[in-house]
Amino acid sequence: MALKLVLEPIFEPDQYRSSYAYRPGRRAQDAVAEIVHYINNGYTWAVEGDIAGCFDNIRHDVVVERIRRRITDRRTVNLCKEFLKAGVLTELGRVERRLTGTPQGGVISPLFANLALTALDEPFEEFWAATSKYRRQRNYLRSKGLATYRLIRYSDDFVIMVHGNQAQAEELRTKTAQLLESQGLTLSVEKTHITHVDVGFDFLGFRIQRRPREGKTPCAYTFMSKANLNAVKQKVKALTRRNRLTFLWWRS
């Protein structure tokens, strides 16, 4: 924790707007609000992405390289290396060490993960900056049949909002998979989908869907996902469960 308190203010200014997890003053609700903003501004396709085994497969050299760009003190860099190689304690009481990944449950692991996933944020931010050079530039690009897109990432879960067509969204998914492969990471095939906003999709426990309004332009709505709703129902049921035998005895 002491190391995290020292490093976090140094690396926080380098983090991109697209990253929301494990950062001060940023919440899952903020990421969802940004998605709603883009849907209401004409972004109709969503690439729902999930990185398979992200924390277990992050390359140590990628994290260390990011640290060395800002930290010149060799002892601090070496201490970061030790935390990366610390391993985890198994149920059998043995310490398992790995050549890749950050120890899950470690206080500083989320910071290391964000540093590694900056490689995903960078190209999307560069594209956004390149299409912001003059007013209505993105409108001009779309008039020429080109797609514009925006990344919203929360740890290893992310959504790419696309103002274009399905084929352009599929192309973005392919390019994203290739980018992650260059970092030793893999897109989860089961959890990565391309969805139209009218169908809706789940993200961070929320259901996000564009719906029509009578006499008005359709807009995005957010509500609790079915999985989260069922989990809450089960929790309430467990807390309010009554003993039927006791109830019958009291009536008698």
C-alpha cells in the first residue's frame, strides 16, 4: 500500500480518459454514463470486449517498461519487480509463482494492470485526437462512409462504441484482438460480442439499451441487468426467509 500511495499520483496524469477502473474519482457509473452519451449521439454498434485471464497473463516486461518511463530510482523499480513475482498462496499453503500476471488480490496489482492495458487505450486515444483537429471533423468522416469510435474500458472489460455499420464494428474487433495479442493477451471468444444498441447489452452490472419514445428521438436507458437483479432477489430472500414450522406453531 505504501508503494501504491507513492506511485499512483505519478502515473495518474498519464492515464487516459477511456480508463475508469481503480482510479480516484472514477466509478463504474461514470463509464456507463459515457456509453449513454455516445448512444444518444448516434453511436449504434457496441463491441463488447473481455480479456481472457487478463490478470494472469499480463507480461511483466510490459509493466516494468511503463514504470521505467517515469521512475528513475532503481530500488523502486526493483521493488515493483518483486511484487510482480510475489505469487499467491494456495489453499494447500503453498506459494505459486508465475512468470506472467499480477498476483490477484494484491493491493498494487490493479495499478500494474492499468499500466499494462494503457497499450490498449493509446491507439484509441490517438484516433480520437486525430479526429478532433477541427470542428465537425467526425461528421465529415462519417459522410465519407468512415466509422468513428470511442473506447470505454473498466479494467479488463471494455466497450467500443461505433458510429458506423456492423462490418466496421467487426473490423475493429479484429484489430483490437491483434493489438492485445502483441501484448500477450487474448480476447475472450465467449464474452466478446458485437451488438446493436437497440438490442441492448450488459456492462458492469447494468443493462444498456436504446428505446423509442413517443413523438421523440429514441434514447438510451440503463437499468439493472438480469444477473444482478436475480442476485439481489436471492440475497433479499435469504435475509427475509421465514421458518414455516415456527409460523404454524405460533398460529396454533
